[in-house]
Amino acid sequence: MTAPENSRTKQALSKAILHTANCLFTEHGVESVSMHQIAKSVGIGQGTLYRRYSNKGDLCMDMMKENFDIFISEIDVYLESAVQHSVQERLSSVMRKIIAFIDKESRWLGVMQSFNKMENQKPDFFQSPPYLYLHSVLKNLFIEALEKNEITSIDPCYAAHSFISIQSPHTFKQLRIVMGYSCEEIQDRFCLTFIDPLFR
């Protein structure tokens, strides 16, 4: 039986909300689950839920935070261990990791993107820590390639933004579900189309 909301600590209540939402999303799909359904399943009032999360996008963002942190840590570890590799190899590997992450977390990412667009007062993805981190990583790789004369003239800031933008959840869903490409095929085709030509 669910404990009354006033008998739970804030941390325990947040954990219960996220666990319940995750179970409901997994069973019914994110789009089919309402905030009312989540509140009822947790045993709290809708007001309590909305004070913590204004919409399902916020809920998904909180569930994703730990995954984002792990993902960022993996990229940092890779870049530190691959410092002797060519810029092209590192750039390709980072983009492959980004695509694999989107494939793994696509159901959450799509919901967060949709709700952030509807909530005008909320910062969009391009102001979020994951975007800013990835943009910095990619921009620095482009700058390094320019300094080593490995690529022709390119705008590192623009290129980094474009590489990330191409991987939007909606675009990825179109490629994976509608067009039938596997994650590995998307990775290979991205590198062949956008990275390899820069280093010729």
C-alpha cells in the first residue's frame, strides 16, 4: 500500500514518483500516461505532483539526469584515453556514441523535446547542459583539426551545432522506425556523409 504523502520525506516521495512514472511509461507508453494517472498511482494529489513536475517532459528529464551524467563521463574517459588517436577517429567515435545514446534513450528524449517546445518559459534543449557539453566537445575537436591542418576551412561553432541538431529525436525516429535503418547503419552513414569528406 502506498504511504500517505505527508509521511514521506521529499527524497522518498521524489523516488516514488520517478519509479511509478517509469513503470507506467514502460507498460503503457509515455504518451498514453497522464499526470493524473501518475499522481493517483503514487497516492498523492495532483497539486503535489505539479509542484514538483510541471509536465511529463520534466519527469523524463529527471529520470534521464543520471543517464546523461553517465554518458558524459563515458565520453570524457574515452577522450582522455584516445588523445593519441587522430581527430577524425575521435570525432567519429564521439558521434557514434551520441547516436547510440539517442537510440537507447529515444523514448525519453522525444517527450522532453516535445514538452520543452510547448513550454515557452522553459529553456529549450540548446540551452541545456547536455547540449552545451556536447557542443564544446565537438567544437574543440573541429578547432584541433583546423590547427593541425587536417580539414579545410570550417566554422567549428556552426559545425558542432549542426552535428548535434541532425541527431534530433524526431529525425532519429524517422530513420529508425519509418525508414528502417539500424543504429549501426545510422552511425556508419553519418560518418560516411558528414565526417569522412571533411578529412579528404
